[in-house]
Amino acid sequence: MSERRSNEVPPEERLRADDGCPLFSPRLEEHLVALSRGEVPARGHFCGHCYTPITRDTVACPHCGNDARSGRRPVERVPDAILDILRAQRRTESTWVNGLAYFGLVIAIVGGISIVLAIPFLRDRLIWATVLYGLILLVGGRMLAGFLGGYFGDRWGYARARARMREAWEEWVARRDGRGGGGSAADR
Ligand SMILES: [Zn+2]
């Protein structure tokens, strides 16, 4: 597998959707992330349906199966609307992850105070109370933030982002294929 990037959600660890929407293949996602960092040129060769990077010789898209000869023709760059959809998806996901991480921190802050105040031994011993509270904040805050943000935030954020992305994709396909009387039915 590819190496991890510490500041990104690794594409291979994303929850994979099986909902009929072809956005985003891991290869397209990697390409768009690299593009946003200026590491790759925008021009290339992409599937005409799902915009997965393909080679000039590719006939059937490895991601969506679109036939480059009889189906939608390959394109030279990913449309801006698709870039926007990916940006919106990442924004939604990171909002959920960060929001729930902060919520975990708040639980540690409030819970820590409650615990310290509930122990009679600590009421007259400010130093020990501070030490214990500090430990609860450090360890508990870290764990709760990681658990709530990294686990629930990741899943809920992905689900929300995915739902919005599907709508955006269907609108995009309707607009893209609409004028040609295209074949993509907007069925569920
Ligand atoms: Zn494709």
C-alpha cells in the first residue's frame, strides 16, 4: 500500500461506499490532492465518466467501466465542478472530525473538574487536585478527542459528506448529460 500522509485522511483508509456513485476513485482522489499541492499538472488523461486518471491506451475504465471508445470520451482535465465536490467533501469530513474532537476535550474538562471535586481527599490539597486534573486533561482529553473525532467524527462526517456528494454528483451528471439526452438515469 502507499505510504501514509500525516496531515491527510489516507485514501486507502476511507470507508468505501457502494452506493452507485463513482466519485471518488482512490486514484482520482490522490490526483486531486497532489494537484491541490501543485505536485502534478492539471492536464492529463481522465475517464470521461468518473474522471479516474487513465492512460491513453485504457479502453475500459478500471473504476467505473466506462468504455473510452463507445462510451464517454476521455477528457484532458478534471472539471472544476468535480474539484469543488471533493473540496466540499473534505470540508464536511474535517468539520465533523474536529468538532467531535473538541467535544471530547470539553467532556474531559468538565468531567475532570467533577471527578476532582467529588474526591474529599483532594478538596484541601490543591497541589494533588491540580496534578490529577492535569493528568485527566492530558490523558482523558487526548483519548476522548481521538476516540470521538477519529472514530465517530470520521464515520458520521463521511456519511454526511457522502450523502451531499451524491446529490452534487447527480446534479452534475444531469447537467453534463442533459443536453445530449444522455443515458445516465437518476434512479436510486
Ligand atoms: Zn471511469
